[in-house]
Amino acid sequence: MNIDNRKKLIELRNLRKIYRVGTELVHALRGVTLSIHENEFVAIMGPSGSGKSTLMNILGCLDVPTEGDYLLAGEDVAKLSQSGLARIRGRQIGFVFQNFELLPRMTALKNVQLPLMYSQLPKSRQRAIAALEMVGLADRAKHRPNQLSGGQRQRVAIARALAQQPAIILADEPTGNLDTKTGNEIMAVFDMLHGAGQTIIIVTHEPDIAMRCKRVITLRDGLVSSDTVPSEGLESVESHRIAS
Amino acid sequence: MIARLLHHATQWRVRLGTTALRHASNIATAFSQIWANKGRSLLTTLGIIIAVTAIITVVAMVQGFGDYMSKMLRGYGTKQMIVRSWTPQDEDSFGVGRVTLDMGDIRAVAAESPHISRITPFVFTETTVSYGRAKATQIAIRGVSEEYQSIRNYYADVGRFFGPIDVEHSDYVCVLGRTMLKLLETDESVVGDYIQIQDQRFRVVGILQTKGSFMGEDQDQTVMIPYSTALNLNAGQREDLRFLCEASDEKFINDAEGELTRILRQRHNLPPGVANDFQVQRQDQMLKQFDKIRMAVTALLAGIVSISLVVGGIGIMNVMFVSVTERTKEIGLRKSVGARRRDILSQFLTEAVVLSTTGGGIGIGLGYAFTYLASLHPKMVDISVPMWSVALAAGFSLGAGMFFGILPAFKAAILHPIDALRHE
């Protein structure tokens, strides 16, 4: 499988993020360079403090880098205004969170419609129903989150992420609050979406989850320490790229 | 070209549709939020409810009483003037001499002023009236001419009013108000009989129609006699008369005042620059004065009530801050799925405005209810809620929601999405 024939979706060049905590400067990212192509299924791993949360926040346009470039579908995100970032979050990125983050007073359908409301896309109801169908929950559209199981809630959250047909689905420990069996079900949903051509990035610290992805990027101390394809053992993805 | 226009139009419609959807969703969210915190929302809006209820009720009352008074004043006719002698207060005119206003003055005005159609001297005496054993003290005796009845609308419905001959002859005749019948322990059969006024026998020639009371004064507790007779009883007023006159039409009231002023100044030999030694009181000016006072009272009460509106608004601000803190995580989520700052701002602003206008709506309803309850009282004047006060109350509560909602909404809007999402 030659990934280089596909469109480059994410390009990070020497990305740095420095936080100020009190008087101290914390270097969360010290120069991350990587690319992610269309329809990749990537896991980002790393111990706590490795900078993986920071990287996810920047990839999700919740935060901007201190230095370096972040090109998302060719657009330089670092140059965007607050509302520009909000637009990207709405249209290009679908978030899936560890604890689902569904609004409790809304039905599953309304939760899925939420991003569509902000992006002002037409036919939001049809789109939301279609997204619920993809995760197999069309029959639960009128249920509220507290009437759903954990796995079902996470599927509603995935449907919400899908509703906009975003470029990337960005999942932050999506199975962290679920038992193994339900976690596997959720991973099956991601597998299915990947099969349908969706680009997916999962941030996780569980090796089992990472192994189910097609590429594993490991961070350590704010730098990429390894970038591997699990099925191909330790062979580096970078070698493919350098060859092109 | 047309295709492009059509395309634009469609896009525009879609955008309009989704914007409407978002606003509808904001309002729906606001209501579900309010409903989820019923008790807290009610307590919060109580300030607004009370303030608006007070505005509606107070304005209705003030306007009701005001209309009543103004109708009464108008009933007197806005073309009337009362003229009385008056000692000028400024130093230049000091020592002008004894101020007088006598029958000569009145006759001159009657004869020479073309715009004055009716005129009557007015001699006021307070004295004791008795009939048989019944005695009434401190009765207002009005010494007037026969024209008084048409100027002030006092007509006799039993017997007759006294006429010009009675006045000319200084006859001892009188007409009685209905209350006098009660005080003198008699009925309409008293007509033709004699009563005692200040130890003089007066023949009762008529009974006046009932007029009711005005500002706590019983207008039927009165006795009217010819002014000429009154001056015989009370000679001290001969040189210090007052008179009531009426312009031929409302639009001539200024001309009439000018004429009588010129005539009186001439008769009193007042050189230019010296103040009038008489005073003209105009009914239409009193009405204007009264309307001014009424507006001032309304404004004052509205001002006091506005303070409670401000207090209510602060309550809303407080609860909105609480709501923003409670829902920080929700704000983070909304931002992560694409909500811009202005979306969050408008969501929370909508919530504050829904809260305050709901309170305003309840207040308007309660205001109507209280006004209706008050109008049930048998002695109550006609009151109704003026539309402008409803508009004012609605506008104020909307404004309070906007004004006091903006700060919490702004706080919500500028939250950093990551911090908000991590908030526990």
C-alpha cells in the first residue's frame, strides 16, 4: 500500500509549543515534524508529559503552536483567527472524547445535530440521521444520553464527529472509559469508518488499541520518538516517505 | 447570470434558514435550561416580576386617577377664567393703594369685552343654614348671578334657578343642592317654603341636579343665592369681589384674557410697567399644570420602580454567572464542535433575555390582574393599563436581560476551549 499517492492532509513542520506556568517555561513540543495522509488510521502514543495531549489540541485546532507550521488540507492554521479556528473545528475535525461529552438534556439526534447547527450546513436532520445510521444507532435517535449504555454513548459521540463529514476524526482515549468488550466494539466502528475512507487519529496510551491502527506515532519529551507500522513490525514509516 | 443569481439566492435562503434554526435552538436551550432549574429561575426572575407588576399597576392607577381628575377639570370647561383682586408682590408696585375689584369693574368687562360671553360675580360666604329644627353649620353659600348655572352646569331639576329679576331685586331666594335636603332633614317638598340663612328668611325656588363629589368635596352640599343679596348680607366683599367668566369659545380664551386685563388696568389706572392688581386663573392652564404634575408623578414612580428592575437585573446577572460556571464543560464541547465566540455569546445572552422577558411577561400578566382586582372596588375610578406602559415594561425587561446578561455571556464566550473542556 503506497500511502504517498494519497493527498497530504496534515503537515507539521518543526512544531513547538511552549507554555508559561508561573515564571517557568514548559516546552511541551520541541519540534515535531510529521505528515498524515488521507485515509490514514493513526495512533499517537506516549507516556503522560510526552506532549501527546498538546499535539492533539493543536491538531484539533483547540490550540495554536508557538512556533512551526501546521498545514491542514493545505491551510496554515497558525494564521487563523479565533473564529477561523472555530470554523476549522466545525468543518474539518470531528472530536471523540474519553467521556463522550454528550449534552445530557438533548436527544442523541440533537447531540449529533449540534456541530451542524454551528456550521450552518443545510439538511442537518438528514445528515445527523445518516451519521447515526453509520454507527448503527438510528433506532436510538430519540433517546437521551442517560438512556444509553456507555458504548452507545460513545457511538453517538462518533456520529456527532461524523455528521459534518470532517477531514479527520480525532479521538482522545475513546475507549478509556469503556470495558474491553465495548472498547473493541468502538474500535470496530473506527475500523469500519477507516474502510469507508475516513482519516482517523486516535490518541491513546493502550498498546492494544494502538496495535489496531495502521500507524503508530510515539512521542517522548515533546519529540517523535518512533513512527511505525504495527503489522510490519518495527519498520519505519519514514523510510517510505523518504523514498518518495 | 440568472443561474448565478438563483444559486446565490438559494445559498442565502439556506443560510437564513440555518441561522433561524440556530436562534430557535438557542431559545429552546434557554427554556430547557430554565425549566431544569425551575426554582432557581423563579427566584431569579422574582425581582423582574415584581418590578414589572409594580410598573403596570402603578401606571394604571396614576393614569386612572389622572384621567378622572383631568375629566373633572375639563368638565368645568376650558374656556373659563376666575378673576380676583391681588396685591402685587414686587417692590415697584408696593403701596399702589387699596386693591379693589367691584361691580363697576365686572359690568365694564361684561359690556366691553367682545370675547367674553358669560360673566358672574362670585360672593362666597360660609354660614349656618336652618330649616325648622334642623340646622347645618359651615355651609358654603355662593352668591352668583343666573349665568352661573350655565357656566358651571348647575341646573335645577325641581323648581327653577333664580332669574335676572331676582338678582336685580336682591330677592331673598335660594336654590339648594341635594345634600342640603338631607342636612335640613327635608325633601323636595321644601320648594316654595322658607329656610333661614344667617338669620334671614330665604324662599327655596329650586333643587339642583346631583353632581356628586370631586376630590373629596361634596358638590351637592351647597346653597346658591343672588350675589346682590349676598352682598347685602356681607357688605365687606363689595369692594373685593371675584368673578367667573367664560370666553365665547376655547380658541378665544387668550383674546378674552387680554381684553379683561386691558379693561381692568385702564379702570384701575395702572401705568405701563406696573403689575396687575388682579389675578386671572384659567381653567385650561390649570389643566396643563395638572398634566405636568401628573407626568412628574408618573415619572417619579416609574423611577422608583426602575430601581427594583435594576435589582432584578443584578439577580439575573448573578444566576447567569452561576450558569456559565456550571456549564463550562458544555461550553468547551460546543466550542470543540465549531461554536464561535459569538455563538456562545448569543446563546447565553438569549438565555438571560428569555429569563428576563419571561419575568416581564409574568409581571405584565400580574399587573393586569392587580389592575382588574383594583377596578372591582365600587368606589374605584375607571382604570385601565395603557399600552405604552406594557411596551415600556416589556422593553425594560428585555433591556435588563441584555444589559445584565452581556457580562456573563462574554465570560462564557472568551473561555479557552481546552480549559473549558478540562473543567470539572
